[in-house]
Amino acid sequence: MQVLAGPRQVGKTTGVRQLIAQNRFPCHYANADDVLVSDRSWLLRHWQQALMLGEGALLVIDEIQKVPNWSETLKGLWDGRRMPLRVLLLGSSALRLALSASESLAGRFELLRVHHWTFSELHAAFGYDLERYLAFGGYPGAVALEEEPDRWYAYMKDAIVEAVISKDLLQNRRVTNPALFRQAFELLCAYPAQEISYTKLLGQLQDRGNTDLIKHYIELYEAAFLLHALQKYSAKAWLSRASSPKILPACPALHSMATGLTDMTDAQRRGRAFELAVGAELRQQPGDLTYWRERDNEVDFVYRYRDRLYAIEVKSGRKKSTRGLDAFCDRAPSARRVVITPDNFPQFSDDPAGFFATVGV
């Protein structure tokens, strides 16, 4: 089985419908969002309809996470099948949460990740320039609303963020204080591409708690495709786990929704937004992404892919010393230096692997 999981409103269903239209093999599509699913019989019925199409048919189940006990039911159907059947499951963050908590499908599926739209994709589809991407980038469905900020904000808030929190997270995970949980998301988005301690974050929440609470909140938002929390690079794993996280909203639009669509002529805000954009696209790549800091020396991102290590400095136009790169490369001589600027960001977004192979020195 193949599982297509990713954020809400990034085109998973549209893409699969286009795939079905372009192929000639028999296919049965069902959406668990179309009907009130009360038991496993709904899934059994559609499985049987796909089998009736013949050997090699494709069964597509959209919003699979809305079917009660879907993973256990599918395990039984998959293990007991007598005819080859291709199965594609679609879902948002609730599906990812369910897969991580369930052992019933272990070894039976391949997880395919769909990400927020990159600058390159939005440029090709909608003619985005960098300034527009730093303000609105990430969700194609919001493009038509950009000229009406109030509608754009309402779409982001209600159709995306609140839908994830109320339908995917709060229905699948126990959160004792939902209001505090929502407040934590807006607080985290207010620190794009910034290292911040758990204690400082907790101190700004309007309730008592401990650092384990804010760590738990961050983990849930990461699983829901809304945030990334980067750990500090260290050769010793326990030091990385104990470090303060560097917070990355999953795309620029989430940062703008939480903090407002303000003027990007402010150098500091633009610099943070650009670093966020670079980090969010780096996080979509295979491999490990961290950051590094030692006293006053800092490297924005440290990216490891297979046997290659890259020390990445993001320059948005502000004067910035390369002392951090020098210090890191002294400690990790095998690291390749990469500098990403607004000028070469389009090349990076279009082909990250080729970009690193070309510019890494």
C-alpha cells in the first residue's frame, strides 16, 4: 500500500484525480469525507468494488483517517487478499498521527510525503516573485484571496490552521487546555528561524506548566505539518536533544497569518522571513537539518545528506560576517560551505540537489 500524507489544502486530492484521469488502468475512488462513516462496512464495500474491477486495479481512499478502525480493517483485508490490488490512501495530519501510533500496518505501506508549495512551484504556476512568496507562500488555494487581506486571513485561520487543530489534533490527541494549545501555535510562529528556549516560550504562555508541556505542543504541531523545530548540531546526540529549538513555521504564509501582513521593507523582518523560506524548503529535502551555534558563532543551517555535510549561511542583504562558517568548518573540515541569497534562491528552490552539487565548496 502507498500512503500519500501531507498538509491540508496543498492539492493531494487534485493531484490524484489528475493521475487517475491520465491512466488507463481500472480505478475505484472513494472519499470518506463524502458520507457519514460509522463502521468498517463502508471500507469493506469499497474494497470489494475495487476487486470487481479485476487484477491490478487501483483503490484510492481519500481522507482514510475518518474511517473508524481503518488501520486494523485494512490490515485484515491486505493480508487476506487473493487478487493483486493496488491501494493508495490519502490523508492529512490525522493520518500521520494514526500511522505513528499504530503497529497494525507495520511493513505494509510506503509513506509518500506531500509538502507545502515551494517558491519554484508557485512561480511556475502563479508567477510569484520573492516578495510575494515571503508574504503568502505555501498554499495554492489562498492565491485567489491575496488581494483581499481579510478573506486571505480568514481562509488561513479557518480552513487550514483551525481545521488542523480542531479536526486533526484535538480529536486524536488529549490536550487538557485547547485555548492554551492554540495560543502556543501563534506564539511559536512569531519566532521564525529563531533559536528560543523552552523556558522562554513557556513564560509567554498565559498559564502554568513545565517545559515538557511546550515540547509536547511542538511535537504535535510538527506531526501536523505546521511547524518544524530544529535541534542544534552536535556530534553527541544527547547534546542535540537538550538544546533549545530553532523554530520554523512550515511555510511563510503561516508566519504571516500569525503575525500579520506587514511591510517587508523592514530589513530585520525580511531577513527572518527569507531565512524561514530557505529553512522550510530545506526541511522538505531528504536528510537531516539542524543549526549550529557556539557562543557568538552561528551557522544558520547544517544539512547532512548521506555522506555529505553542508554548512549553510543565509544572506538576505544584511551585512553578515562569515565568522560562524569559518568556526564551524574548523571543527568539521569535511563540511561544504553554501551561501544562499535572494539572487540564487530561485536556483536552489528549483533543484536543491543540483544546487548543492554546484555551489558547495
